[in-house]
Amino acid sequence: MGWLMSLGERTRPDVPRFAECPTPDKARALALVDDFGQLLFVLRQWRQVYGEELTAWATRVEADDLSTLPADLLVAWEWQDDIIRLDTEPGGYVRVSDYRAMPAPPRITARTGPGLQLWTTTL
């Protein structure tokens, strides 16, 4: 059992704190470590390569090697409920947001009927 971390993508300049969570097979950078504390060292290395302001997403996984990640992990990545967000802050700090204890987020779907598009939320 280890920790898998993928580099997030800040794709919305109008919302500076927004960061997409790409699937591991599409992430620019990926790390697999044994201990959560090791993620902070990886994040420091990524700052040197990708810039000061980074967001990364991490979760516990059953994997031994990045080249042999389970296929079901890749499919279910964007629906992970037990995920941790790591944001680099000025001065070398890292803000850790633990979403593991949070209830599952509502699923949002778009339905098109006659007329206007309706947005609904299901729990």
C-alpha cells in the first residue's frame, strides 16, 4: 500500500485556486511513494521543474510500480472520494486539504428537455 500523487492542472486563470485532477495516465507528473511524508519531498522537486505555484492530488493505492497501476484505479480516479489536495504556498509552505472524511460530493448532471437546459444534483 502506498501513496499516489498526480500533478494538478490550473486551467482557469479567472479562478486561481481551481485545479483539475488529471487521471494518472494523463498527468504531467506522477509519484508513487510508501509514506505520505515523502510526497512533500516530491512536491519540492516538482516546484523546481514546474514552477512555484502547484497543486497536487494524492490518495492511497494498492500498487508497487507506476508502470503497473491497476486499470480500475485509472477508470475510477476522477470519482475518488478519499483524496488529499496539496497546494504550494509562498515561502515554501504546503497547504494540505484532506477530503477523506468528507461525505461524497453530489453528482451533477445536465439534462436537456424542451426549452432550457436544466442542471440537477443527485446525492
